[in-house]
Amino acid sequence: MATPTKLCIFCRSVEPISQPCAALPTSKAIELIAPLRAHEEALILGLQQQPSALCQRCAAFDIVRVFKDSNPLDNSKAEYHTLDYRHSSRQYEMDFGELASLVLSPSCPLCRLIFRIFPRVGLGTTDVMLKLVPFRSYVQRGGWNLFPAQLRTNPAIFLGVNSGGTSIINEREPRPLGGEVRRFGYRTGESIALAGTTRSGNARHLDRFVDFSRFSGALEDCIKNHGPTCQVTASPELSLTRMIDVIDRKVVPYPDGCDYFALSYVWGGVMPAADALDGKTLPDTIEDAIAVTCKLGRRYLWVDALCIDQTPNPTPIQRREKEKQLRIMDQIYSSATLTLVAVAGNNSNAGLPGVARPRTHQLRETIAGHTVFTVPPTVGEEIAASTWSTRAWTLQESMLSVRYLFFTSTQVEFACPEHRLPETLEITKTVPSWPQSMPGILKSVELVLSQWKQAPDDLLGSMYWTCIMDYTARRMTNDEDSLNALAGIIAVLEKNVPAAACVWGLPLAAFPRFLGWMHLCEGGTPKRRSAFPSWSWAGWEGEVSLNEALQMSREKRRMRFHDLTCDMEIQYLGVNGAQIEVEGWRVCLEIRTEPLSEAVLPGTDRIMGYIKERDFIHGNTIPSGGYECLVVERFAYRNSRDGPVYQKVFMIVLEFGGAGSGVARRKTFITLDTLAGVDFVCSGPRKERVVLE
């Protein structure tokens, strides 16, 4: 008699039911997006060739009934939160119980579907909150409440693995530039759909290769019919660059006003050989991009590896030419008719799935005479889990481009500032774009800024730090690219707001308080980049931010604090190479960490206030001693209308080069919160000019 077996969700293989899994889980953070490995795909396809029948649990669940009869709400209605609704919805849920005891039968079609969509990372043997639950197809996507009515009327039902009940995220987010509020999407990872339903927004079972006619129409519709945020214009500066002629397969000078595509991808250390274009042996991603450019009726393609001189040891002339190209990255991507985005893979040999090589298949099973199949995660989820989204260079490529064609391992999606066309849904018309991942977002902001004589302080500061926080959290191979990989975004800011011109990456003329940036504590000990000044975030590796109070305009600060006054603001005077001169209040602070860091008044044991470094939760990271500090800004405020006055002082800790040296380097960032009624002036600050390097 054959030994009973199960599909193990931990080791992702078939094993005896009686045998404990050897692949004990090590992580507790469940990730809904993880690539399907080749052996898993082969395992499932092999099991489908054997006799199949629903197991007892899955037969009782009756998945076809769930698709047809369940009516999950989308949390826009009050009854979603009632006990009656929660009770009635349980009959359409499959509770998996404790995962160590979960048995998925290899011969059961529904068990195989569940195995396929089950989270593959972060499961714990004692987890008990996971369920198979139905949801409306449209709630996967951000901004679903603004979708056309026909997509939200009688919607198709999907089933997905969810933890913690049936709650759909009930958050709201405004558009960056005002307008209607949009709801977040419901993160589900992969899901299961029923084929053949006439309900709106049902899933499509995709071919292993892409049908480009679907996207050709969406692209042409955008070019002809969409508004100004979707339109691209050729910049005269493009004459500095070159293009790949995909018909003649050669790199040519930029043809004036040409209609071209651009490629955004991960190099991953794979470079084209010198004769690879002629020999048709380019890395697979570039070869596939050439093929897509031809399929969509264009002749020219811009790829950095070929269109920018990548000579390892460039001459001074070659270096200057490369620098010119890097300074116009904003024009290269914003002027492209379409940017092809290689989301899948870790290097340029990954290819564009569905072009020359088949993409990951959707599992299809027959249950009670009906076809039931898996649906990939949304493109947004796949992007968030990709290597592409972690690379420093791809940030500006994603923000500067106007139209995209995303290639993931499972699907393709067209996106522009006005609409998106997912390949996985049975829709022929596009749906509105979700603002947080909106293509051409910098162009949209640029159009607004061009109508204002002076950009609001809050908008500029928010734009800048949104970019910097995202950028510094990403990885780059070469330290010397610390500013190069952001040059396009900085160029857009400077062109539209001349007062916000950047000095080594910081808009000091407009925002001298931005010298108060700090590394986030989760990044560990920051590493110096010696080719850049210490006072700029570009001179350090690691994610940076700015204290929320320093980001706010004075008007917003006054709304947050009672009787707020701000003074001792640092002033930017000028730059000389990597050195800047500032005028501010310098002070020598005596800090005692016993065990928390406290600032004491000079020559006394009287505590002046508490010190916290960067954004550490506990103020105990500064060793006891004396520290030379430069004030960025001081706030005086009350926590209540009649309460005592407190002061908050933001400071840079300085380190001087040696005896008699008048040039300082930035060491770290600290905040002093004084005790009630204590005046920071008691510490003896003095106004001076300071040179930072």
C-alpha cells in the first residue's frame, strides 16, 4: 500500500504525511510575493498528469459555489464591519488551522491550486490565522474606488490566502497634487479565479508569450487622446546622446526629433561585449528590448550600456562626454515615447519574460467541470519585491519616464499618468493610475510648478525628501555614482525652481536647514564615501531622512506647537569645491550618558535636557564627553496653551581636523530636548562662521 503523501508548504515538495518536514521555517515575516522556482513548477505539472480527485475538505468547500454565491464587500459600505456580515462570510472561507498540521493532497486539484498560491517565505509551523477567502477582483488595485462603474458592478470574485480574518485594508491616501481620495489596494499575492464567468473584471489566462497588439493600441490611444501629463516633447539637449537603430543594428547619433523607446533594467555586472550588437549576442534583456521596439513599430532604442560610452578607463574627453550624458538623464527618459521596464531578474541576462522565452505559467485545473486557474500578483506587488526597485539608478528612470511597459516574470502592464492596462484582467479599456506609483510623477509636478511664481515650501521639501529617502535606501555598485544616479531628478527640481539649486545634492540656498539630515538607525553604522563632502548625504552610504519638524514650513509648525518661535537658524554663505561656509551658532556640549544621554550646564551637574542621536529610540548612543556642535535650528514651544516652555535644538556634531584647523567635518546629528523652563542660551552658544568639508 502506497504511503500517504502531502504537498509540504515549507519545503515545497511532496513528502510522507507522517514525516515531519526537515525544512523548519526560520523567518516569521510572511512575504506574499516570492518567485516560483523551476522545480516547483515541474512538480505541479507532473502531478497533473496523474489521476486527480478532490479531497474531502475541498469537496465540502465547493469552490464553484463560492465563486458564484459569495458576495464579499469592499469595505466602502458600513455593513462590512458588522458581526452579521462577518458571520455570514465564514461559510465561504477555508480555515487552514495550524500550518504544521495542514495536509494538501498531491492528487487534489484545489489543493494544488492552494499550494501554488500559498506564501513561500516566512511561514511558521504554529501559524493559525491563514485562510482562503473570497474578494472582489478590483480591490487588488490601488485607487479602485475611482474605477469606472462597470468594473465595480457585478465584479468577478477571486480567492486568495489572507491572514487575520477577512479585513480589507481601510486606509485612504490623497493624490499628491490634490483631487479625489483613492483607496489602497488589498495585498493578496497570487489568487485563484474561475474561467468563463461574465462578471466584470475577471482574470485572463495568459499565453506564455506576450500578445503586443493589446499594448500597441493602448500606447497609440495615450499618444493621441490623453492630456498634457502624458505628452512628451523632444529636448534639444538630446543631440548630445546616441540611439540604437534596431533595424540596422548599429549605434547612431540622435536623429533630430526621433520617436524612440528607452530601457530601464538591472545591469547586475553583465556588460555587452564590444561586437555584441553586430553579432546579435547582446545580453538577453537588451536583445528582447530590441525585439519589442520592432514589434511596436519603432526604429530607435536608448540603452545606457550602448548609448553612453562605458570605456573602463576613459580619457578626459570621454569622461566629459559621459558627464554631459548623465546631466541630461531627465531629458532622455522624459522624452522617450515609452520606457520598457525589466522588472524580472537580477541582471541584464534575465531577458523580458514572454518575448523570447516563456514566462511563468498560470496553473490551470478542472473542478466540477469548470476551469479554475491562478492569477499572478499585481504588477505593483511584483515591482515592490523586485531587485529593480532596490537599485539607485532605477529611481530616476521610474520617476522621469512618462509611459511604461512593465515586464515581470508573469505578466506585462502598460501604464501612463492617466491610465493603466493590466494584461491579467478581461478588460479592453484602461483603468486610472494609482498616484503613488504614477508614471511621469515629476512631469505632473513640473506642470503645476510652472504655473506658480513661487513653489510652496512644503511641496518642495516633501518632494525632495520623498526622493532622497527612497534613493538612499537603494543600493549602488559604485560609490562614485552617489550623485550621478540622481542627476536627472535634481535637474528637474533646479529647472523648475531655480532658488532650489543643489550643492552636492542639497538645496542649501532655499533650505539651509536641510543640513540637519540624519541617517536612520535601522541602517546601522554609516559608511563614508571619501570622494564626497561629509556634510552632504552623498558623502555617506545608508538611508537618510530629515526630522519631521525640520521638513515642515513655519506655518505648519505653528499649527503643531503652541506659541512656537524659531531662531538660531543656520545660514548658507557659499561653496568652494567640496567645502561650504555657513554662519550659525556653535556650542561645546558636555554630554553624560549614565545610562541615558543628558546635556549638562558647563561647570555644573545641572541637567539641561536630554540628547538623542539620529532617530534612535533610546538616547544612549553618544558616549560621555565634550562635543563641538553646530545648531541647525532651535524651537521654543508649549505642549499646551498654558503649559511651560520647552526648547528643541537640532545640531550637527562636528569633528575638526587637528590643532588649529578651522575646517570641520560632520560626525553625526543630535537633538536636544530641554527640561521645562531651561534656556539653551545657558550653554553659551556663540555665533560664528564655520567651514565644513
